[in-house]
Amino acid sequence: MKISNLPIDAPYNEGQRAWLNGFFSGMQAHMSQSAGATLSTDSRVITILFGSQTGSAESVAIDAGAIAKSYGLTPFVKSMDEVEANALASFEYLLIITSTYGEGEMPDNAQLLWDGVSAEGMSSLASVNYSVLALGDTSYDLFCQAGIDWDNRLAELGANRVYERVNCDVDYEEPAQAWMSSVIPLIAGGSGVSNVDADAGATNKPEFNRKNPFPAKLLVNRLLTDASSSKETRHYEISIAGSGLSYEAGDALCVVPTNCPDLVADIINALNCTADQEVTVNSELVVLAEALQNQFEIKTPSKEFIQELAARSGNQELNGILGDKDKLSDYLWGRDTLDLLLQNPTAEFTSAEFVNLLKPLQHRAYSISSSGKQYPETVHLTVASVRYDSFDRNHKGVCSTFLADLVDAETPVRTFFTPNKVFRVPDDNSLPMIMVGPGTGIAPFRAFLQERDFRKASGKNWLFFGDRNAETDYIYRDELEAYQTSGLLTRLDLAFSRDQEAKIYVQDRMIEQGAELFRWLDQGGYFFVCGDAYRMAKDVDQALHAVIATHGDLSDQQAIDYVNQLKKDKRYVRDVY
């Protein structure tokens, strides 16, 4: 399955690229009357709060804490769900590091604090000195919106912005490092950045990462769905033997794909270019075919490409909707970069012009479907292959079909891990665990069950699973039924939406079993959700509130408070995309 706020295989609307570099503008207005003044060193404590959905913001926050410590500061690095809104006024120096989830939303662990901070009657933060680092992805319309919202709200509350917000795209490491290397010594009382140890936060970092992925080997590629299914879901087993890497159930494996050679050839042909032409990539000359296959995102059109295509083609329909997010999204649905080139042949691009309008090819992140304790040298993935017909062409997802079609025993699968420290099997083996994961959302829960089995955990386990049809889409059926027989899987509730006239979904099964579900929660149970964020996860959340209100005999507000407490206790956790 896919992780939220990362590139996806299905077609989607590109957002406006934005990039803000850190600078000292506005410092004099917020600090001393002296033009050369720096911040007071009376307080040596700096609070670093992170809002993180998949771990990137948390990783940066940890690095920031290490750098702050190297400057003699006393850093407190905390998840936003560990802090109450009324505590913010006591933080003299505050760094906010947050990603943006979905379409401009706060990460799950930031939502409660944000609700408190954005509420009417929030107290003044005039004594707080702050700066914001925003992580995002320009593939989304509301790029870095969570960070922008934090920055604006803190300013509204009177807080003193000591360093301008920096917005980071997917390649966030360098701008994040530049921000830390500027704002932290400033808070420490110095104006220079030359003494910052760029590797101060790099302790215990794995050898293999996004900049240096491990060349893993694909061992197993097995079709899980029936051949007659309307979907294609596959099980992969990837060897990490010899890498020194390890992972926990709940983590994600990131895969760096290459583009389909057929798509590369068709784009080159549509450009009226030749495969062996050379283009400049990162100040080096690279053959065009190689650049398009390995360096750039060529399936999903960038905002810059769309705007330039509209200008050069004179396409009235496209030009007329460029400023309308919804209409542009509808227009682009099902279209990829090649479709736009073929449908607008009067828009001509040189190879260099075309490449300059593309985004770098990014990794895709998948929830791991195995326990690192049971399988320390292999990683299992459960991936739906994206294939669809549109505009008289066959379209394929970049990474899902890279794994399905292009990788063989000799093809390296460039990989690295993204930890998800919150999405974890409970430390207390006796506590109940409720898992809601339809479709490929079952992936981390297969890992969770393996983890519980390895631990010989006594806690009850309940899985809500479903898909379209039981006959063709009941993936891992043998394993789940074996877990039922052994007693590891205490309850299994299934929802196959198209096996009857009235569609049934996992949230419907939750409502049906609401009394028992509430009992498990009241016994200290953990509630996990994995899958689609925009429909399923919202429907499940609504069902959870209804179950708690009904069977807990609570008012709507009391049910909200109950769920919020589950979130604070990290007993209601989501891995949604």
C-alpha cells in the first residue's frame, strides 16, 4: 500500500511548485533595536515540536535537537501530541517541524494540538520566539500547507518569528540542514553558521538511505488475487541479506523505481527527439533515454509542464481552467505526460526544455507486510499493480509495475526503510488489538500478527478485512484462517462489497459489532487503521465515534473526547494514504 503525501501511481493533480529559502528578513523588527543584535542567551532551553505522518519530520527534529545540543542549548524534542496548547506560552524558543498530510491537512499527531492552538480564546504567545520548517510535496496543490498554517497562526498569536519559514519539497535534506544551520546558532546567541557540525544529528543513521539506497534482490513475485479479479494484487519478498538493515512491524519500505522503457520511447517519439541526444542533468551530460528512464518523473505531469504546454499549444480549454483546481483535476484525471503531448502536438519542446520542466523521479513507500523478527533478512510487500486504459492507451503505475513487470533476479531493487515509531504493536503483549485494513491495507496487520505470534503474545487480536469479491480478492485467506484455527486471530470480520446487492464495507461491520468493539477498547485495546485516507479512513473514524457514543452511552462531545484520549495515548493510530 501507499504512504500518504508521497508520489502515487494513479493520476493526480500537480500542485504549484513553491520554494522558500531561509533568510533573516524581519529580524530587526522582532528582536533588538540594534541592527547587529542577536537573540538573548538568558534562556538555553529550546523546544522542538514535530508533526509527522511517516517519520521524516521526526527525523529532522531529532537532528535539530542534536545540533542544538552541540551549541550548548538544552533541547526538548517532542511529538505535537505530547504537548497541550496552553503550554506553548511557556516556551521561549520554539521550533516547529511539520509535514503536510493528504491535501493540506495536519499530520495525525499534530491535529489535537492544532485544534487547541487554532481555537478562539487561545492565549497570547508574545513571549515565544519561533521558526517553522515545513516538509511537503509539490505534487499536491496545498504544498506545505500545515507548516504555512502553523507559521501564520503563531504570528497571529503574537509570537516572534526569528527566522523565516522554509518550505521543503520531497528532497528536503539540504534545505532542512540549511535552516537548522541558521536558526539554531541564532537562538544560541551567535550570528554565524560556520561552526555548525553538519553531521551532528547523523548519529546512528543507517548506511543505506534515500540518497544511498540498498541494492536488494527480489526473491518472490506472486499474484495474490485470482486471475479473474478486476484487481491485480501481488506479494513480494525482497532480500536485504548483507545490508545490516533491520526493520519493525509497522515500518515502510521505500522503493526507488525506474520508468517503463516503452513509455520512455513513446515520449521521445512524441517530442520528435532521438534517444541518444544528450541533456544536462545536475551539470552532467546524460543521454536522453537514460535520463528519462532513471532521473525524472515522466508519468505524472508537473505543474510547470502543464502551464508551459498550455501556453505553447494555445489549448483554450486547458488555458481556461489553469486557475481552477477542481476543473483542472477533472481534466487531468486519466491523463499522463504522454497523453498531454499527443493531444497537443503544436506544443513543441526541445529535449532540454522538456527535461527542465520535469520533477525528479521519487521513491514510493509501501507498508511492510512482514515482521522483522520472523523475517530478519527479507521484507514482504503487498502491492496493488496500477493498470488502466485511458485515451486509447494502456497506462501503468510507475513503481507497482516496475516491481511486477521489470524486476527479475538480476535487477537490483533500490530500497531503504522509513520507520513509523507510532504505528507499532503494543509493548504490553496482553492488551487487545483491533485492526481495520481492507484491500492492501492488510499489509501492516499481516506483519502485526506475525509479530504477536513471534512474541507468543496473550492479547486478543481482531481484524476487519474486505475487498470487492471474496472469490477473487480474499488475499492471504489461508494464512488468516490458519491464524483463526490456532487462536492467534481472535476475531475476523469480513466485508466484501460486491458479493451482495447492498454494498458492505468494514465500517458497517464495525457498527454491527459495536458492543464488542467498545468492550475491547474499554479493556485498553489499541485501534489501528490502514488504507485509503479520503473515503475508508474517514468512514471508519465516523463509525468509531458512533460506536463509542452508542455503546459507551456518551454524548457526541464525550465520544469526541474519548477518541481524542485514544489518540493522545497512541491507542488510535492510522497509516493512511
